[in-house]
Amino acid sequence: MDKNSLDRKVQGLKFKLVKTFDTLNFLNLYTMSKVCQLTGKRPIVGNNVSHSNRKTKRRFLPNLQKKRFFIPETDQWVTLKVCTSAMRTISKLGIYEYLQRLEREGVDTGVSLEQGC
């Protein structure tokens, strides 16, 4: 993002702007990624279709939830950003079994399954 477009975005603000990461985050120039940590689901692009059949671009976002899971096998709590379909699979299989399956498939979940970590 260049300096001119940033200045145009903050023109109406009544304070002196110090351009740091926190300021840019406040201005919603940086956002969290909308990707499930376990399934890899991410936003897809489609069309809004009006009654007159006009089409305008839109995004279909995954239903992500920030959820805290307890893994009794390793005696640890993990916070994951997961989609609701992954939460259903976790409730059927259990978190430990599901993470083991993903590890075998080579998916990087960011959770270590070693004892006592």
C-alpha cells in the first residue's frame, strides 16, 4: 500500500497519524485470514444474482469459529480457528484421532501431539 492511498483513507481523522502496525490494524488495512486450520477451507468467489439476472461479485466465507479443545492424551489445551464441519468431525472422532489423521496425511495443523508439551 503506497503512502498516497493511506493518506486518502485517513483524511477525515482529526489526530496526527503515526503509521505503525497497530494503526493500520485499527484502520482495517490488515485482517485475519479466513482459513480453517484443519480442513483448509477458505473463501470462494461467486456472484450475487439479482431478480433481473444481473451478476455482481461476492465472497462466500467459511463458517469459522475460534474454539478451545482439550486433548486428554497429551494433557493440553489448544485454541484453533476451525470451520463448523471440522467441529462436527471432531465430535465424531475425537480431537486426538482427528489430529493424528491429519498428521498422517501431511497437513500442518500447528499442534504438536507429543506428551507433556
